[in-house]
Amino acid sequence: MSEPMKIARVRWACRRGMLELDVLFQPFVEKHYEQLSNEDKLTFVRLLECEDPELFAWFMGHKTCEVPELADMIVKVRGRSAP
């Protein structure tokens, strides 16, 4: 993808099959997505393309993401999704 996704498409992509992921992604997109650099937006979209069980394991700390850019984005989302 050559440009960041439109915010409406990103919001839709944040609707997951797991409530635990919805609780992380939706507030992050509403509060922080627009302020990300284009590179970070693309990385976030790449993260959203991953499967739910994989995302759940990474965000819950059960597994470590081996892709450095995605691992950094996971840290950003975790840090900014807290109330």
C-alpha cells in the first residue's frame, strides 16, 4: 500500500473478533492515529493485517513479535491505549 489508509477504513479494520483487541485498537485509532507519521500509519495498518490469535499473543505478552517495526508499534499501541 503506497499511502496510509483513510481513517474510516482503519476504524473498520480495528473491529476485531476479540474484545481484548477492540479495547486496544479502537481508542488508539480515535486518539492517536492521525498524529502518527505516514510510516507509522503504514506500520499500524500492517499490524492490523495480522491474524487475531497472533495479535492477542503479542499484546498479552505470550509471544514476542519477530518483526521489529511491528514490535515497536505494539509498544506504542500498548502505551497509548491506557485510560
